[in-house]
Amino acid sequence: MNILKRLNLLEQIERELAKTLKDDKKNWVKTARLLYKIENENLYELKAKSYTQYVKQLATINHINVSTLWRAKTAAGTYMELSNLKDVDLLDETLIKTTPEQLETFKKVRTIAPTQITSALKEKLLKGEKIRNELHDIWETYKPLKKGKTERGRKNSAKPEPVFAEPGYFGLGGEDTVSDAEKMSKYFISEDELTSANIKNSLRDKSWVQRTLGKYYLPCFATFTDLVIRDEEDNSINKIDIVAISKTSNTKTGKPVTLGVSILSELGSNLESKLRWAKYFHYFYIAVPLGTSNIDISGQNNFGLLTISPETKKEGLTHHIQILSPARALEVSDSALSMTYSQILQRSLRW
């Protein structure tokens, strides 16, 4: 194809792209398809030194943020990979129901979350289910395992001795063992760290709160990980692994119920230091992996005990939760409750 024909083709695609960005902004699939066509046929060379420079020019001309174009193109690439499509022309916007935001978050989640979970998320994405909040919560739960490192930062950092997982330990097993063990080695994740993240992810499920409160219908429910509480007596601070807040009726009166959970890989010397924070919650639990030894709750009446199994539930997103000993309702002072509510509010506002 001579230069004139290539230029005519490029301008035709640009007009179609401009019309799509103006009249059909949500059609990210068509936008991505046009961007790929320009790149694959090297048409951008007619107007710019590089494809990156050309995309910036397109964004300027169409008065949009350049990230809008990159996000659409990246999302299409991710979707093609997940659905095993080899040709961008096979992307059909009438069949694809997910969004670039969901695909972008999924791409981050799968770098660190257990493969059992990412496989279940993949199926939901391809079916077009709305899992934006689910993806966000799972990413926020497992993201700390990266210890603040980006992919680029990880490659440039010094590498300590890797920690490998034994096949079949909590959170791993079957066909997923190799892949997840590689993730642990890549990010230097210990067994306890991954176990803790799996437990936090499982406790996003409201079933344990429903059983604790004896209420199936919970009109309002939310969980928060690593919520910081400052002790009102000695001013010390502590992170509560999981804090759940719920209402049992739609009435505007009445205070929401709070439930705190601290995670232990073994019930031992750390138990007392965890239990001192029970006074800030209406109910307080200690959560441990199934089969944890040294579990002795005789004479204890200020906390309940949760166990989380290695197997995921049928939908594959969380592990099974068992209440070994239900927590009892605790008396909470107004000042302690005010501290908990305040921290929940600040986390909700992302302060």
C-alpha cells in the first residue's frame, strides 16, 4: 500500500475514532480496536515518531485525557488474553459486558492473589458480572503482600532469599500450587502473611456476622482491614485485622454493631495482647487457620473463635469460615465506641 492510500486509511480511522469518542464514549472496545489497527499496520508513522507520541496527539486533538485511550487499549489486550482471542477484530462490543476499570484492577489482583480466587474472578469477568467492588476489596486485601513494590521497583531491588511454599498448605493446593508458590517466591511472602491475607479476604463474607448476631437480614454491612485503634488509656496504637460494622434493621435509630477480629497463626503468647482491644467492639473474635494447635478457650468469655479452612467455597472467592466458639456481646463504653466509629468514618472517607 502506497503512502497516499495509507494516509487515507489513517484519516478514515481517525474520523471514526473521533466520532466514537464524541458520540459513543462508553464503547471502549471499538476505541481499542481502532487503536490496535493503527498500531498493527504502523499507520502512526505517517504522523509521529513513535506510537506513544501519536496517541498523545490523538488525545489532544479529541480533547480527552491520554489515559482514556491507553486504558481502553490495555483493557482490550487483557480481555483478549483471558478469552484466548488472537485477533483484535474478534472483539465484539455487543458481547463484552465488563469495563476497562474492572479489567485493570483484575490485572493487578492476579499478580498477587491466590490462583483459585483469580480463576473465579476471571469467570465472572467473562460472564459480564458486575464485580467492581469485589475486585477492589480483594485488591486492597492482597496488595500489602507486595510490600509497596511495583513490578519495576521489584525488579530493581535487592533480592533476599525467597520463601517457597510447601504444596497443600493453607491457601494452596492442586493445580494452583506451582503458580501460587511462584508468587510467594517472587514477592518474598511468608506462609503466615499469605494465610493472614486469605483469612482477611474470607471475613469479607457476612455469614459469620449473621450467625453471631442471629440475624440473616443485614441491611447495612461493611468490613475494613487493618483499622488503626488508639488506646484511650496509654495512647498506644494497634491494627485490628478485620473490623465489621452492621445494622440489623432499616430503622434510623440505634447504633451500628461493631465486630473486631485479630488473626493468629498460633494461639499462644500473643493472645493476651490481642484481647486487650476487645473493649472497643460489641463482639470480638480471634481467627486462626483450621487445625491450629494450642487452642484452649476454657474460662474465656470475652472473645469468640473463628477457624478458616484451606478450601475455597464453591464460587472460589473466599474460604470456608467456621465459628468454633461464638463471641458474646460485650459492654462497650461510649468513648471506646466513639474511637471505633471515628476510625471507620475516616477510613470510609479515605483520610
